[in-house]
Amino acid sequence: MAVLAIGERVLVGMSGNPSFPDPPVRMEILEQALDEFSLAIQAQAKGGTLSTATRNKARRKVMELLSRLAQYVEDKSNNDLPTLLSSGFPARNRSRAQVPLPKAVILNITRRRSGQLNLQVRAVPNARAYQVVCTEVGADGGLVPSRDAGVFTNSRSIPIGGLTPGKVYSFRVRAIGGSTGSGDWSDPVSHRCG
């Protein structure tokens, strides 16, 4: 999770950092909140509404602490980028200009139910959606013409239906948005439909 990763970088960057001598949150408190959040993420992986609520509460606590620290860092760094970056916080791009989107990456493909697979794609910052194309891989290894499998807004769960169980399919994804309208297509990833 991005919040956890940023929190861990801030914990390392601000611990003993002479540029930030009196943070509004003690690093021990941030460390404890990060530990609780990490444990909640692990427990939530097993499922259940209680574990999800616990994870969300732990996430909110970490975000609140990071928000207080971010304001302090922004004030203390006095527009000096190296000082700001030494805190572990990333620099925020204040520009509203659109930039090209990076190449998409398919992280995982899993079976949902018969004739349906679920794709998980690495989230692309500033992407509005993700377009998927699907190609059936023939028994001889040749490819049947690609079909547009749809446009989806959730990178973590992209359900692709209408597939034939036992057949192998190759998928490519691209992010939609940015200055060029879309990013580059991902490398193809194949998976047998269950």
C-alpha cells in the first residue's frame, strides 16, 4: 500500500533529521501506528468486514499523522527541495499540466468463475481508466484476432467474461488519460481460463 510505504520512508527520513528537530508527532508514535496498520493489512487479507474496518481505521490514523507531519515539513523546508526530500516525503507536483502515462503492467490474473478471469493491474497515477484487449491463443500457438474486452476504472479488479474454459488467452492493458490520451500497452500476459 502506498500509505504504508510513504509512512515507512518518512519514519526513516525524519528520525534524527536535524532539519526537522521538533516534529508535531513523535517518531515512536508514527512507528507504532505503522506497525498497527501493517498488522491490520495482514489480518484483512484473510477477509471479513471486521478486519476491513480495523484496517481502514489504522490507515486513517497513519494518514492523519502523516498529514500533520507533512504540513510541518512543508513549513520547515522553506521551499528547499533537498531538505523536503530528506524527510522521506515525496515532492508534490503542483502543476496541473497533463503528462504522458507510463506503460501499464499486469500484476496478476486469477480465476473468478467458469468462463471468467480477473486481472490486477499496477495502478497508474492520473489514469482515468484501463482498457483491456483479449486474444485467444490457438492450439498451434497462433493468435486469434484480438477483441476489446472493455474499459475499467478499478485497477485491482478487472473481470473479463465470455471466455471458454480450457482455452488460453493473452491479455494486454493500457491506461487511459494523460496528455496523449492513453499510455503504452502492457506486455502480453497469458492465462488458461478455468
